[in-house]
Amino acid sequence: MHTDTVPTISRHDYQPYPYHLPRVSLEFDLNAAQTRVHSRLDVERVGDENQPLRLNGQDLVLESVALDGRTLSAEEYQLQDEILTIFPTSASFTLQITSLCKPAENSSLMGLYVSGDKLFTQCEAEGFRRITWFPDRPDVMSRYRVTLRADPKQYPLLLSNGNLLEEADLPDGRHEAVWEDPHPKPSYLFALVAGDFACREQAITTQGKRDALLQIYSDRGSETKTEWALDCLVRSVQWDEQRFGLELDLDRFMVVAARDFNMGAMENKGLNIFNSAYVLADKDSATDSAYRAIEAVIGHEYFHNWTGNRVTCRDWFQLSLKEGLTVFRDQEFSADMLAQDLSGAEAASARAVKRIDDVSTLRIAQFPEDAGPMAHPIRPESYQEIGNFYTATVYEKGAEVIRMQHTILGEAGFRAGIDEYFRRHDGAAVTCDDFVSAMESVYIQQNPGKDLDAFRRWYSQAGTPRVKVDLDYNAETRTCSITLGQRNEAVGIERLQSPLLPKPPLHIPFALGLLDQQGKAIPLEHDGKTAETVLLELTEEQQTWVFSNIPQKPVPSLLRNFSAPVIVDVERQEADLILLAQHDTDPFARWEAVQELATRQLLALTRSVGEEQQPEVDPRIIETWKRLLLDADLSAAYKTRILSQPTEKELLEKTSPMDPAAAVKASRHLRRQLGEALASDWLSVYRNSAGSDEQYTPDPLSSGRRSLHNLCLYYLMAAGHPEAKPLAVAQYYGATNMTDRMGGLSALVHFSNSPESQEALNHFYEQWQQDPLVIDKWFALQASAPGTTVETIKSLMLHPAFSLRNPNRARSLIFQFCMNNLQGVHTSEGYEFWADQVIALDQLNPEIAARLARAFDSWARFTATNRDAMQAGLQRIQQHPTLSRNVSEIVSKALN
Ligand code: ARG
Ligand code: ZN
């Protein structure tokens, strides 16, 4: 397929569907090679007479169509370009369609597909049309009744959405199960699962005293690894009741783990299907971060039951309505779990750990997207392939836009807004604007005469705003004025439009504190209250606020808790950053000050990379690092964040032109110097943070301790300390959990190309070859190791355990190398390899290929040699004769 032939869908072209489909009945004759689907649709016209009924279908064989029981001849319907058109003559009728699909041949993992010896579905966004002919759009909501028939030996368990009505053995030796979902839903929330599974379950009683059964299904033999997932699910149910007053509306809520899955997981009504990486964990095979990721994804999919399923999207341009909101909810769930049982500053620091991780993700994944050729507002204006818009912008920036509404309204106000949203829209398919309107109804009560008009622009403007801060202190009047100015530059395709339209200002909540020269917080009067942190609502190009009773020139603590997804431009002395690093009471801003210090140092290093002698690291940075490392008041988890230098990728983003070799070199230089200068401290903290042999739990305290322990080892290895390698070897072989084991192994593999590291890698493979999720880690570790070249990756691809068809495996080896191994991939062989893999993957799985195709979105910002080679790679992909719509959209935008 070629770009000029791919239609572009625009948000403004939305038209309501002219028919209602109150009831859908589906019968499946399940078979991996060929599955027959009989559908019966009850249809009612809503619009004018004589409107054709258009149904979507893809890769289906149409067997028959009947209208009100009469089979139509081929002249009575139209079948063209994946659309089946019927010409009904009455206002209400039934349509019966029989068609075939081929699950075993479906390597796209959209629609009905085979994974191992089981059958799964993935319908969001447009996979249902690969199962049966249907108006496959989110604003068509129906009640589903589903009959599944299959061979009981191969498929003993038959699951679909809702409640199990009956099970029976059939005369032909097959068995069947009938499911009915009482909640009307769009087709993207349909699911079925068939196969042999183990189940772990728990009965619960909801807040409203309803009984419900929670179930986790997984491959037989892996039921020992689903305890944590079930525990997370129980806590998710309780959390949504307590924090949002939202109760489970089903008798039965099922989660099923699949080995082959394109994304993280899917919130199908009552039957969530998960990538097994976000379900399975035990202490021997999963790291602490895997445990936290499972908690986040279980929470996320469960929370969709209200934000996504009860209230869904009118069209796919509204995707962030459910995704931004649900990511915000899962972030808050995770933060609340970390802060459980804590209060005051300790709770704040525990929550900050989550905030730091989320902001780092935003900066690594979303900021570059917002500055590159795929830049789009959180509510995109157009697309060619919706599968390409499950992006960091829609998800992560979308969550920031929800978080800003929470920050502006406060917890109680936000809750009132959510209540109003459900009061207005429960059971409907709505828009992002409907959400903001519900929130605005609360905002107007709080701020008579104001509105959220400027805030709404967050939904229509792409790009990361820059906020410039100027501070002016007047010693005579003891006043300090703070001026904020915002700049919203043209990004992505906007830059091709001429004349460049000025972009209007956004509503930016900017949290600010002031410290005195001793590092003490200065109380600030604002809005009739006195507080250490004030929220400035910037709604114009530039505004000034004046604070009085400021005894001396203050040091500002800016954008506390990252109150808006913006870049702050400010001139700051090193000394101010050092003061903030020691004293800022906002744990996020404190971390930020340390990051800024390190970033400045790193940028200075990148500039001197060509020089003979690399400059020494500023002793004040080393001093700051040392103080933080030895600070007894900081939690280990927080310390790990504050003592980690920005990643190579973050640094690369800040070089101009982007220079991967310089970024890699500077990063390594800084970490070696920090390792050497503080070697004895790393060593003593390493020894003091050693785990005891008591029972492993993934709780925040002990996992924080393990993360600090591993960080110390990392710096010791970076320094080439004589004790480091023996410690890593001992930690690897002596570990009693995967976090410690991976810590030891990655220290070995990342820092020493030695016989010990090869031995440990071999040992690891021998030990874990039966566990695919662990072998993913084995591939990923090697893919990201410093000495790894294209040759290494190619020989790993020949390993019997490698397969391009399994998305987790492809991600762990190929994506890991292409996206995270800056040293290995930014070579001419690296770019060539990448282009080859995009093309190869595209023949199997367009959605996954299109993600890999985005690895060099920002090619135009690189140094000339890199830039030309990346461009050549993109052009080679674009010229390939059989590109999917997915990849074609990505490369044509990149080359624009
Ligand atoms: N709604 C899912 C989630 O975020 C993501 C599914 C996306 N699927 C896809 N094939 N793009 O929870
Ligand atoms: Zn989601």
C-alpha cells in the first residue's frame, strides 16, 4: 500500500452512525485453522430513510448475508474496500451474516489469533472487523450474547465477556459455552479466549455489599506466579471504591495472560487480556520493577472498567478521554500504594518516587515526540492508521493534562468533577470536551466569572510549552516579583504551514516555593492564604505576581511536583541549585535541582569530548552527591533516584545537533568520576544495604533498599574498583531473588567484557531457559550492553530461543538495541539493520513494525553523518513495495 492511496481520517468529519444495534448475537465454531462466525444483528434506523448500512470487515471470507431471514444474492449487497454495504428498506430489521477467519495465519495479533495452543482476541482499536462484519466504531454500543463451540480437549475453557449462561456437550463431540454481557459496549471491548488454563480466584464483597469473583487465568504450571496479580486486582477494586466511589459492576472479573500480545494489556469488559509480562511474577523470576509494573497495569485495566467502558469514546480522536484519565488514575493508585502507612514528609517522598519515574518517562518518550515529525495534540486532528496513535502523547501527556485539572481543582474539586462526569455521561460514548465541561462546572463554582477556555487548548495544541521565569527582588520594599512568560512554538506539520500562526497561550498551573539563603522555606501570601507552595495560574502570554514580606533575595523552587508538562527556562546559579539539592522541601523539585546540576556538567563534557583531556567534574557536584548518599533522612528509593544521573538518551536530546557518541562518552565519564570520587562511600552503603535472607516481598521499603544496593554496585563497577567485580559475581550467584540476581548480572555485563560475565550469562540461560519472561531479560541485557554490535544482535537472532513473531522477544532484543543502545545502533550498520528489521517485522505484524519504525523520528536533529544515514534508511523503508498502512504513515511523516 502506498501513502498517496491511504486516506486520511479527520476529526472534523465525524458523523453519527445512522443505525442502532441494540442486540448482537455471535456464534463461533472455533478452530485454529479456520473459525466460522455466525452473527445476528438487531438493527434500528435512527437517521433518515434510504441510508445504506455500512459494515467493516478485514481478511474475512463472506459466506452468506440474510436480511430478515431472507438470504441476499450477491447483487443485493456491495462488497468493496473492506466495506460491506446493505440497502435496507425498513426501519428495523435483523441481519444475519456468516463468515470465516483464519486465526493461525493471523500474525498481526489483531482480531482472533493463536498464541501457543490457545485462542485470544485483541479488538481495540479496529480488530473486531477481523472477526466479523460490523460497524467497528466506538459509538455503536450493543448487548452481546456469545456462543462458543470447540473441541473440549484442545479448548476445555471457553470465555467471553459478562456472565456464563450455560455450558453443554454437543452431539458432535464438541462442547459449547454461552456468555451474555449485560452492559452495552462498543465492539472494541469484545473478547473471547479458548484453551487450557490454570485459574487462581478470590471472592470479594464490594462496598455496596455485592458478591463478585476475581479470577486470574494463566498457562498451566504458572499458577504459582499469579498471587501478586490477584492481590493487585483486589487492591485495585478497593482503591477505586475508596478514592473515586466507583464500584465493580460485574459478578465476575477475569484477567487472562497471553504470551503473544502487542501491547501491555486490554480492558475488554469483564475479560481483560494481558501480556503475560504484566501478570506473572514470583521472587525468583521477577524483579521489583516488574512487580510494580504489574500493579500499575492491573490497576490501569481495572480502572478502565469505569473510565473507558462505562463511559467510552465517541470516536478514536477522543482516545485520551479514556487513556489519559486512566493513566492518571493508575499513577495515583501506584503512588498511594507506595505511601501506604506513611505520613507527612515520608509519604510525600514516597509519592515523589513515583512522580519522578513518571516524569522521566514523559521526558524520554513524550517530549521528543512533541518535538518531532509525529507531534500531535493529545486529541489528534487526523490519522491514517489509528494504531499509530497509541502514543506517549495520548497516554502520558494526556495523563498530565488530567493531573493539571486535579491540581487546579484540588482533590475534592476533582472528585466532584468526576462525579458530575458520570452523572452526565454514564453509559454513553463521549468526547474529551465533555470531560472538561464536567470539570469546568466545578471550576466555575470555585472561581466565579472564570472558565477553562484557555485550558481546553491543551487538547488541540501540540508541542511542549516553554515557561520563562524572571525573579526580581526589591530589598527596600521587601517584595519579590515573579514573572512567568509562555512560548508555544510550531511543531511537526505545523512548521510546514505558512504563514506560521501564532499559537495562543495555555492555562498553566505553576507551583512555586521560595527558600531563603539558609534553605528555609519562606511563607508566601497568595489568594488570601499563607503557604509554602503557591499555585500560580498562568493563562496569558506573560503575568507577574508580587510577594511581600520577603526578608532577603530568595532562591525559587520552580514547577514543584512538576505541576505542568512544560520546559522551564530560567537563569540559575550553580550555588542556587546546590542549595535546592540540600534543602528543597518539595522532593520532586529537589531531585530536579540535582538533575539540572548533573545535566549542566554532562553538557559541558559533551562539548569537550574531542579534547585531549576530559575535564574534571566540578567538586561541588561530587560534594552534593556525597551528602545525599550519606543523608540519613532520605529513603533508599528516593536516594536511588536522586543519585542516578540523567540517562544517555535524555542527554542526547539536549545536545544540538544531536551527537550520540558525545552523549555516550560524557555519560560514562561522569559516572566513572562519581564512582571513583565516592568509592569508599558506595562501598560502605553497599555493605549496609545488603539484604538479609528473610522472606522476600516487593514492598517499597525493601525494594528501595535493593535498588540503592544495586546502584552502589553500578558506580563501583563504573569506577573499576578492585572489589567491584568479585562483589558482582558473589551477588549474582548468591542471590535469593531476581532483583539482586539481575543487579549482579547487569553490573557484570555492562561493565566488564570478561570471562566472568560470559560465564554468568551462560549460567543464567541454563537456569532459566524454560521461563520466557526471564529469557526476555537475558536478551534485553545483552542488547543494551556497551560492547554489543549489530553482529552480536544478528548472532543472538539465530539463537533457537529467538523469534520475531513473539512481540516480547522482538522488543527485548531488537527494540532494546535500536532504541536504547546508543553506542551500538548509531552506526551505519546499525541504521541498516534497523531498516531491515522494520521491513521484516512489517510483513508479520504492522503495529509492532510501526513502533520500531519510529526509533529515529528525530533524525533531522542529528549531526550530518548520522542524519544522512538515518534518512537513507527511512527512504529505503518507504520504497519497499508492500508496506502496511501503519509503517507507511510513520515513514512518510518522518521524511516530510
Ligand atoms: N486500551 C489498551 C490500554 O491502554 C491498549 C490497547 C491498544 N491496542 C492496540 N492494539 N493498539 O489499556
Ligand atoms: Zn488504557
